[in-house]
Amino acid sequence: MEDEVESEAHVSFVDEVANQIDNFSIEDFSLDLEPDEKGASDLINSSIVGHFFTKKPVSNGLLRSVLGKVWKLDKGWRMREVAPNVYVFQFPYRSNVEFILENRPWSPCNGFLLLKEMPLDGLWKSANLSSTPVWLIAYGVPLRFMSDQNAGKLASLTFSKFSKRGSEE
């Protein structure tokens, strides 16, 4: 008898929930959201995307510890792995991003960290992680051959693209 009462109560509860669901429409679940353009822009401007190339596995904890030291960062920055060896870094200040990008390339933990600014659309997948600017020093070039034109010729021996000193891609 007790089982019958319990079963009837359960059926009654299920019927009540079914009636409530019947009275809902998709419009009941829609929201009128307002964009926060400044907040989004601030977040994008204080973020970078990186691809870490290494032959040996490196734990995220070790990588974060090493980067925090070489980048001279205090607390408040975040590192999130969004794909294998692809990271999004978020910093409290734009000056952190500027320092890191101006002083690249970085080679933590015997690897190479290719870094780009977060794309303006805010999607890390939009970042072109196929190339990065690097500085080269050519020793032994006679003074009379030191020019931007000759630097381009030397660079073309190894690289497919050459940018003048101080320019980015």
C-alpha cells in the first residue's frame, strides 16, 4: 500500500513537471544581452597567444613558473592551454604584453615560444602562429657592406621574408 501511494505521488509530480514544460516557449529562454565593448577590448589588448615548440614534454606548471620569472611578472596573470602546446596568456597590464612582445623570441625550458597579439576578434584560433619575427646578427660583415639592402640579401639565404630593422612582419 505504501508503494502505491509513493508511486502515485511520483506520477503526480511527473505530470506537474510535464504541464509546466508544456507552458514554456523558446522565447522564455532568450536574453537581451548588452555587449561590453570596452571590457572586451581591454581583455584582448592584455592577452597574447603562444605556440610552444619543444622536443621534450614540459609540464604547464614548470612552463608557467619559468615564464613568470623571465617575464618578471607578479601575481595576476593567467596561462591557459587551449590546444596541445597552444596557450592564451592574460595579463593585468598592457605594459606586460608590450614588454613580452618587444623582447621576443623567448626560449623557455629548452623550447621555443612563438607569440602573437590576441587577434582583434578575440578568437585565439584567428592568430597566425605560422611565423614570428626573429633578430639575427651577422658577424664579420665588412663595414662597407652593412646596409638594409645587403641585410635583405643575407636574410633571403635563409628566410622567405625580410623586414627592415624595428618593423614587425
